[in-house]
Amino acid sequence: AIELGFAEGRRQGVIARPVEIVFREVEGLPKGTIKAVIDAFGELVDEGCLAVFGPAITDNCVPTRDAIEQRFQVPAMSMTGTDDWLGEWTFSLPQGSMTDEPIFWADLIAAAGHTEVGALVEQSLVGESYIRNFRQACARKGLRLVAEEWVPQTAQDISGALGQLHEAKPDALVHCGFGFGIVFVKPVLEQLSWDPPRYMGTAFQNAWINPVMWRAILGWTGLDQYDEGNPVGQEFLDRYEAAYGRRPQYCVPVMNRDFATVLLHAFADAHPLTPRGVKEALERVKMIPAAGGAPGTRLSFGKWTRRGWMGAGYLVARRLDPDGHSSHLVARFGEV
């Protein structure tokens, strides 16, 4: 989708030269190290990259930001949901937000008539940020958070934590984290003969990684950035299908189209075409219709505006279908 976005921009005359994409893939946190991520970023800078798409995970983004500002000074665009990533050189089209998502969960839970909630929290910066904001969202909505159980960020046995939540008898469950912590939730719930309404954030998007994650997330209501009602996204998928012979109807293609779009406009407007020129041009990207999110979502940055999807509807709630490859819209943020 990124390559198609760049190619379309050249055909449309937005930019007069091709964009080369240089890849680096390393194992950062939670399974690898932050050093591997920072070293890879430095390699891209040494190769002359004008901007970097990544890193992606909050635990990697926050420490890498320091290195970007102090050593590299090359603009970076991430999908991280933490505001702690945002800075002079660091921009975001976030897969949700640790501040926005808990508000949406509380809206959904209250709208469904539930009053007491239990939280399964991953032991990570992501989990800590989510639960802190969810406590506040529950208080504002009049929800009672009856139990919090902390679990590893990676897939491990969490039967004890779920047993404790079960004893607290909440009306609904919320998962706070990156997503791998729920891999073993379903079999434990089956052992307990317990099927509570379950809500999660943009970790829901991990369902598209592989069948294991799909099965783990089936039955949860999660937050996403694919809305079939967005005409910009559907028109892009029309062109994608014409180019590649398939139509991937989920978040990643439309999100990557938006990443490509803002970078393309920045490259075209950068004078001179240097990392600083691209950074300053990104600040001039204003109100471009977005393919991700609900209808009406826009892409817009500014001198101290580093989060680019504008409008509450950049997040929607979805639920997976049992067929293993499709999902359906549950609600739009602000319409609950």
C-alpha cells in the first residue's frame, strides 16, 4: 500500500521522482532489545534516508525518540499510541492512543448497560498507560473498576489472574496492552465456563497477523481504523484491487496509504530536500482526506501538532467474524 501510494503520487504529478524504500527489520521490545532498534535507525540515517517510518511499538518509540532528537535529527513517523513519542522530529499516525482508547471503552461499556468492569493489564509501559487513563474514564462514566490483574506482556499462562477476575464478578472485561497477553485467555474462560463481554484497544488489529491471534481475539470488541463507510479508503482499495488482484479489507492498507500520502506531500514540498526540509514540510501538511478511520477523518500536522489523524472518528469499534477473515463495524467513536 505504501509503494502504491508513492507510485500514484508520481503518476499524478505530486512528485517528479521515484521514492526509494529502504527496509530494516530487527527484534525490539518486548522480545528483543531497544539497542537493536536504535542501531537500525542509525543505519537508515547513515544511508541517507530523509524520513523513517517507525519504530512502531511504544516501548521502543519512547527511548528511540531521545536518540532521534540528540543524535539523528531525521523525522520519524510512527503508529505508536503514546503521546510521549511526540516531539520536534517525531510525528505519529497512531494506532489509537493510550488516552483516547480508554474513553471509547468506557463509552462502549456504559452504552451496553454494564456497571462493573475487570481489567487484565499487561506489565509494560503500554499496560500502565492504558490502565491509568481507563481508571479516569471509568470515574467519569460512573463505572466501577472492581479488579485489576497484571499479566506478562508475552503469551504465558494467566489462569491465576483470570481466576481472580472471575471471583470479582465484573459485568465486563477490558484488556490493557499490546495484545500478546491474551493468547491464553480463551481456553481459561472456557475452563471457568465464563463468557463475559470483552473489550480491547487497537491490539485488536493483531488479529490480522495470523490464525492464532484471530482465534484468541474472536469474541472481543476491539478498536480499529478500518471503516467500510469511508469513501476515500474504499476508492483506494478499488485501485489496490486493480493493481494487485485482491482487496484486503482491514486497517493496514488504508493506514499505510495515509502514511504514504503525508510523506509524499512532505517530499514534494521540502525545500531543500533534506531531513530538516522534510520535517518542516510535514508541518505544512493540512486537512488531507484520510483513507483510515470513519468518513470525514483528515490528515493534518502543524509546528507543534504531531498527531496527524484529526476527528474523533479516526477510531471505530469492530468485532471479528467466525469465518476467520472478516469483521464488522460495532460503533464509531462519538456516536455511542
